[in-house]
Amino acid sequence: MSLVQLKTELRQELKLTPQLMQSMEVLQMTSQELLEYVGRMAEENPLLDQSDPPEQALEALRRQASWMDSGPSRGTFVHDQAASPEEGAADYALEGLPAFLRDQLHRLRLPKPLKALCDYLAELVDEDGYLAQEDLEGLEALKIPRALTDQALETVQSLEPPGVGARSLSECLLLQLSRRGEADPLTMEIAARFLPELGRKHYTAIARKLGVRTEAVRAAERTIAALDPRPGRVFQPEEPTAYVRPDVFVAELEDGLQVILNEYYLPRVSINDYYAQLLKSSDEKETRDYLRQKLQQAKWLLDSLERRGGTLRRCAEAVLEAQRPFFAGETGTLAPMTLSVLAERLELHPSTVSRAVRGKYLQCRQGTYPLRYFFSRPVSGGEVSRQAVKQTLLLLLREEDCRRPLSDQALCGLLAGRGIQVARRTVTKYRLELGVGSSAARRK
């Protein structure tokens, strides 16, 4: 019997053509990435023409939605990490913490061996102002006398800012406390021995071990809280402000709330008439082949831009429909909605919706939000969104008595009284995501 057989099979198969790959790439681009991509394609393709976008349409929209003027009046840009530093920006190598420490050491006129070791330690100080114990232990391998190392460490720790050169948080705080005129022995002892307990607000346990009153421990905590746990951070260069350009507006116009694509920053792209005519009239085969290839690329780009705009508009309109009470100002909470539900409603693949909302921003009267902000998973049987639970939880925490803060179990009961059935561990999880401490940490 022959092992070779012939059979006919009918099946559907999706192949990633260059056009489809370009369309997927354009769909997930942010506004700044798309602007740069269109400019680069126009430079490479002579059949693409660019013209300035009309400003009249944007000004007309601004007149109807005055809240748009609360941000930058012109186009804003996503911060580019690879961008060159601004002119006049501080050079950390010349104005950072190590340079500041070396300048102080130069004024002390130290003996050469001690000065050289202090300069070396100044270079080892990290961005927070700390010295790693491993670096100090490495000095022993260099056969440097322990007495000289201790003297150099003491010298560095005597410099400004107070606390610099510390090997631990406790030592950093002790160095700052010792700079004060009359350091409180109780505060010094708590900073040296009981920082973990102090962070957990175990005042009674600390007071019992030290044989003092709880009020004295609380007073020491206030003193320690006023210290700087990262003295070197003041010398770090400030990160430039990152701006975003909204891709979508939701504005209330004459016909009610509407979705408006922010295409006012994009140049108008079209096919160059001269080269299109040359393609038809040229007698050179190489010229025709080249122009035919570039014309195909230009049509693909125009088609990709149209698909991106259409998909983004459909997604934004579905978000508006699902969260209409929020955009109308009737509530500050969101209805539950997921990417998969939206994809099913729009008859799109979830990956397509995910690419469409990636890195995109929506601006409305309430502010500017990432599009993903409006996708909040349901809890409590699918009737309430996670964002709504967190908003309610924040409201309850603001209204609590700071002398008798609510436990997670009590918060769970109050949420249940408002029709939100969640487990206590869920309340704990959301509280931690909101950056709120436990009831013991909130007690004042």
C-alpha cells in the first residue's frame, strides 16, 4: 500500500502581508510616533505630498469646548527619552552630589592619603547619598588600613548634606539627629533600634520596651519623620515634564456628546499629481517600476491611516456609549467594561482593540485620561467596576475618624451597605493599590 496520498482540503488562513503589517503598526502608534512616521515616509516616497493641517477647524472646536484651553494651546508631545538634553541643563558630573562632596573635601586641606580615600568614597556614594557596605569591605582587599578607612568614612559623613555617607537608614537618621544642638537620647535610641516597629505604628510596644510613655514615642516619631531619609536626592537632575497629546476629544456640541478625532496636528497626506502623471507617460521601464512601487506604498499608507482613524473612532464611540454618565458629569465612577466585551460588541479581535487603545489619550471636560482608564474590570457579580469600588473606598476613608480608623472588615461592611459585595481581602488589595496604610498606620 502506498504511503503517498492526494487529497483536497479547503481551509481559511490569515497571512501577514506587508500591507497588513503596516496597518497593524500604524494602528498602535501614539500621536507623536505617527507624526514622525508620516514625516519619514514622506521624505522617502516622492509620491507623497504633505500640507499643513487647517487651523480653522481646531479653533472652531475650541470655541465650542472652552475647557480645551486649560492645557497647552499648541500641540504637545510625548517625551522622547532619546532626545538631547535641553540647552543649559545641569551636568550631573559637574554639579551632582560627588562633585559637591569633592568641593567640600578640597576646602578641608586633608593629608594626601586621607584626601585620596575620601575622594574615592565620594565617588561611591549612590544617588540617595548612601555608601554600600560591600564597597567599604572592598577597601580591605586593597590593603588599606582599617584606621584610615574609618577616618575617611567619618570625614565624608561630616560633610553636607547631613546624613550623607551613611551605610543604612538608621545611621542616616542618627547622623542628622547628631547635627542638632541637643539630640534627644530617646529619639536617638528609637532611630537606632526600633525603626521597623515605628513604621508599623507599634507605639505601645516601643514604650513598654523602653519604659517610657506612649506620648514620648509619638513625639520622637514626629522628630524622625521630619528628617530626610534620602539626602542625596536633592542633587538629582529633575526629570523633564512629559506631555501627551490627546488622540480623541469627547465634547458636548449642538447634537450632544460627540467623539472627535484629534487629527488637527497631522499634515494632510496626498498623492503627488506630477509623479502620478509621470507614471502613466514615462517610456522608461525602470522609472515606471519605481514609481509603481512607490505609488503602492503611498496607497498602503493612506489606507492604514484611514483604518487607524476609523478603528480608533469606533472604540472611542463605544467607550462614550458605555460611560455616558461619566462624560455627562452625572457620576465620577465608571461602568464595568473590558477589552474583550468591547471587541465583541464592535466585532473586532481583542488584539485589534488592544492595539487601538495602546498609548492613546482621551480629553474631555473632566480631564485627560489614558483610553485604558475607561476599561475597568467588574466586581460584585459584574454590576460594579473596580474603579467604582476604589472611588467609594476613598470616600469612606476620607470620612473616617482619624482617632478610630476603620478596619478592612469594617470597610467591607460599609461597602456592603452601599450594595457593593466584596471580600475583606479584596478591600485590603484595593486599599494597598490606593497607597493607603492599615488602620494602625492611619491612627492619629
